[in-house]
Amino acid sequence: MDLKNTIITASFERYLEGLQHLIFPNVCLQCSYELSRFEKHICAFCWDKLQRTYFEAYEIPSGMDQLFWGRITLSETFALYFFEKEKPIQDILHALKYQFKAPLGRHFGEVMGKAIFNSNKYKTIEALIPVPIHPQKRFLRGYNQSELLAEGMSAILEIPILPDVVLKKANNSSQTRKNRFLRWDNASEQFCLGKRDIPYRHIAIVDDVITTGSTLEAMAQLLRSHYPDLQITLLSFAIAK
């Protein structure tokens, strides 16, 4: 009897799922084609257009490692995809930041977590610190995209998130059109430490996209100034190519 009820329940759930998909079809974020039941957010064709870095498999320093040489000492770095303008990755990041796509952030966080789960380079990470955004921006957006990525990674890696260790104290202007030195000057004054301590030896800072690396460098420098022996890894969804 229990088996029969289970089969009936599963069939009913599949029926509801199919009906919902018929009335409110999911479409690809990039090409707007309708997704199949087995696709999430992006169709298989557009998935193939995303350029993976495979930094987790590198045995030599990656371009991301080299970006921070001479700036801050890091344990490891990782980015899932290369970022290029006018490519699907740009549409994904825009949707994540400005189109209220919270589930998208958690989904890609899980993809990031799965990519590094079996790599020995990241095994000692004990907690995740998402790059914070100003409370006003969080109120308008409804979420912090870096924190969503961290939530997805946390579910796969089974490590905690520390969202209140570093705080954003200034709602500065966008850094999009600033050069590297102006970005560093802008980023270095943005953050402060919260009241929570870090009872871990190795943490990872989580961000959505890296261009010059000034934001992550400023956060890492702030943490290292208060925790000199703290091991720091940088994890990002994308990095500018």
C-alpha cells in the first residue's frame, strides 16, 4: 500500500511539474529558447558556449594566480569561467545581479562547489566569506549575489558561510570605468571588519567576477592585517580573460 501511494504521489508531482512548465515555460537566459525539463537556467547549446578555466586541475600557476603575484599572498585561487563581453557569460552575470535571479546564484554556486570538490588544492578550506555589498544595494537587489554563490558552494562542500565577518561600509560608485589604481583606492576604503571572529585557519573569499582583483585584494589585506596567520583562498564565478 505504501509503495502504491508513493508511485501515485510521484506521478502526481510529475504531472504538476509538467503542467507548470506548460503554463510558465522556462527559457534560456541567453537565447530565450524554451528549456527542457532537465535543463536549468541555460540550454545545453549555450552551456557549451561558456568557456571553462579548469583552474582546479592546473599544476602550474594559473592566470588568476599570477594576477595577485606581488599583491597578496594566497593559498589558492579558482574561477569557474572566463568572462568576455558580448558572450553568454555576460548575460548570466547581468541576470544574477539585476534581474532578481536568486536561484541562479545558488545553482552556479553548486556548480563551483562540484568543480573543486575533488581537487586536493581546496580540501583544507574551512569556511566561506562572500564579498559583501552595501545594505542599501542589498535592499534594492533583494540579495547579495556573492552570498548566493557561497550558499550553493556550502551545500556541496559542507562548510559554513561567514557573511558578517567583513562589512561594506560605503556605497561607492561603480568601478567599471576605473583603472586598476583608481579601483584599488576605491576598494581599500570600502570594507571594515564585523564583530564576529574567525575561528578557522583557512577561509575562502567568494566573488562573482574578477577584473583587476582590487576588491578581493582589499578584502584579503584587511583580513590578513587582523589575522596574520590566516590562509586565504579566492573563489570566483568568472574572471576577465
